[in-house]
Amino acid sequence: MSTRLDLTQDVGALTARIVDVESVSGDEKALADAVEEALRPLPHLNVHRDGEAIVARTELGRGERVVIAGHIDTVPVAGNLPSRVEGGLLYGCGTSDMKAGVAVALKLAAALRAPSRDVTYVFYDCEEIEAERNGLLRLSRRHPALLAGDFAVLMEPTDGVIEGGCQGTLRAQVTTRGKRAHSARSWLGVNAVHAAEPVLAILNAYRARMPVVDGLEYHEGLNAVAIGGGVAGNVIPDECVVTVNYRFAPDLSLEDAQAHVSEVFDGFEVRFTDGAAAARPGLTHPVAAAFLEAVGGTPRAKLGWTDVSLFSSLGIPAVNYGPGDPNLAHQRGEYVALEKIIDCERRMLGWLG
């Protein structure tokens, strides 16, 4: 089956074509090849490749440059390929997250030969897995000049609503310790699982902040996401680990968030295992204001972590905006409304045309 992409077909059909090129994280080569093959002949673009990431740039000498980015990988297929259309909805793995957004970006790249601003289009790999393999992170380390810009749009699924910034995230292990003993003589030991009860009580009583940051309301969350303890069916456990996940608003740095979790679990053994910074909305930047005016609607906070955080760390204000519904991401029955893809393309063309 050919993987050739026809950028002249309508954006819905192009989305279906992209969805049908399987690209689970770590296995994006076929789709990356197809994207490169489609963009390379376009005379108004300079095309670069790094691994399975493709970057295409206009070089028109405009006063501003915007970055339009999207990941080409998906979570594992769950019996939801090939794609199919039913009642104006396109079903299939990655339709919402985020091949519909990728299709819009590819259509823009082909159609806008002389955009009002210089544009950098980024199609990257390995977003759905561990951060160290993220293609956008790799590009920022190897070729930071390719990502330079005044403003960025990450075409993550937002259901056609501008979502500013993103939450930060961290995970920590809260450990309680005890003393092993035979369960028949439990009074000779100290049960570490029982000792975790106060940790769970703290989480049950926790009231999350809902701060307003640059005009957008974020809703934080601190939750247990795993618990483990026990040695054998006849042994009093001497260790129990509660793993907690803190989703924090962009008025806190990662260090602030870690300090907060340490304070919440004061007196317990706390070890941070990973974390990623939040990003402020960035909607006050003039280029962002022009984007908001062109797209319309009322922006909202991004409740989740996305790669706008990386753009923020590079000093580039960024927003999330795409045709997919974030509530459908990673589901077996994932779909995107065709009218949402068409509307997204129309609004982006109006902004950059």
C-alpha cells in the first residue's frame, strides 16, 4: 500500500489518509517519509529532517515568524484501523490526537506560498511516550535555530478552542516503613501498609487550587495513581509506596510544586521521580492577540501537560489549538468531526493568509 500523501485533496480525506499510515510511537518512519516526500518538492519551503521529525520553513523575510507544530505518532492501535467515516465523523487511531491537526498543518504548508508571517511547520515523533525520546525535545537540543519564532501553535486536540499554556506535572513516591514479622505473630512487626492510611487521608482531604493565571482559570489536582506494598501472604510488610501525581498551574515553577508536595506530606519520606514544568498562557503577546482575534471564541486553560511547555522554556509564547476532541484521545472509539477539521483549516488560513 502506497504511503504517498496528496496535499491537494480536501483536509478530511487527507486526515483519513494520514490515519491509515500506522505510526505508533517509535515506528513513525513510514509517515515521516511520506510527510517529507510531500513537502520536499514545494519551492517555497526549506525542508530539514532529524530522525523521524520533519521541519519545513518559509524564508520570506517577514517581520514575524510563527511555529505550527504537531506530533505524528499515536498510542498503540486498538483494532481501530483502517479509518472509516460514519455520519460526518472520521473514526480511527490518532484521528483526534492528533492527525487531524497534522493534516491541517500540511494543508497550510502546501497552500500558503506567501503567508503574512514566516512559518515553521514541525512534524515530530515520540510525543506519546517518555519525555527523553520526544522528537521536539531532540530538535530543541540539536537544532534550536529551527524552532525559533515569535509565537507557536501546537495543534493538540482542543475541540477548536484556543487553550492557553498548560499544567505542569510531577510524580512523587510517598513511602511508609515498618518492620517485617510473621503474620501469625503480627504484634512483633509494624505494618507499613497500615501506616499509609494517613497518606490516603491527606489526599482525601486535599482541596485543589483553582488559580487564575493571565486571565485563565486552572484546576489543579493531587491524586494517588498507584500503591504498592507487601512481601508475601504470610508476612507483615515493612514498606508501602504511594505514588502521587500533582498537576499544577503555571503560576508555580516545578521547584515550587515540589516544595508544595513536600509540605503536604511533611513528616513522610518523599522522593520525586519525574516532573515537567507548566507554561503560562502567553495570550498577551501581540502575535497571540492577532491569532485570538482571527480564530475567535473564548480561550480556556489547558488542563493537562503539552509541549507548549517546551516552547515556553525556549522563550516562545505558545497555545494549543486543534480540531480534535481531547476527551476522545487514546480511546478505542476515537474520532474527529470532519466539520471541525474544515473549520480549523479555514480559521488558520484566515490568520496566515
